[in-house]
Amino acid sequence: MTDGVRGALEQLQAATDALASSPFVPAAGDLSLVEESLKEVRASVCKARADAADATRVAAAERARLAATLAPVRIERTAQTAPVYAANRKVLANEKRYLYRCPLAGPDGVCKPAGARRPFRPAARRNVQSHIESWHLGEDKLRAWRRLGDDFWQRGLPR
């Protein structure tokens, strides 16, 4: 919840609490104050939703750009790469033709991201893709926002 939404809800709560605590029938001016507070809540919620949609779109575009940039690189079988294939013979398991490396790896095909306990060596394509997603693309910043299953934000306010 943004500060604008929280502030608008607090104003609405203060206006309704004043009416509820009064022993008298509310005046028209008091009711218009509640209506204005409700309009502010609606406007701030609409703005928060629009900001969240913009942030989601920007984050998705950045993640797509990084995913396209950080694609696994195939290590061609040549005389120069024969030692790499020999060192990683178990990875091939007689099924896969080529080894792949991380695009951020050195010339030997080994990638050592900061914080990793051990380096990532050339592997099958799907393993390299998994390594790239977990180490180089990083965590999706809006994943926690998307996992909020709050019905209030999905349904919206009644009009």
C-alpha cells in the first residue's frame, strides 16, 4: 500500500469515526466530507494501480532484454575446445552434442558469480539457462507484489 492510499484511507476513517461517535444525525456538510474523502481514496487507488502497472511493464521489459542478452553460448567442437570437452565429458553423458557456457564466463567456460560457493562450468543448455536465470537475471523485483493475493486490489472499490 502506498503512502497516498494510506493517507486517504486515514482521512476517510477520521471522517467516518467523527460521524459514528456523534449522537446527532449527520449534517449534509459532514456527509459531503465523507464523500470527498472517498473520492480521494478512489483516486489514490487508481494512481497506485497505474504506477504498479507501469513498474510491472518496465520490469518485464528489462527482464526480457536481459534474457535476450544473456543467452547460453554454444562451445563449438574444435581442437582448441577439445580440453574443455574432455574435462566436462560426464556432462555430455553420450546424449548431447554440444556444451554451452554462460555468456559472462571466461575463455575457459567457467563462470564464478559473486556469492557463489563454486564456479559454474560448461554444461547442457538447460542447465546454463537455469544458471543464468538464478545468478545473472536476479530476482524479479515485482514477484512479491504479484504474489499478494489481496482480494481488495483484485476486485477494486465499489463504484
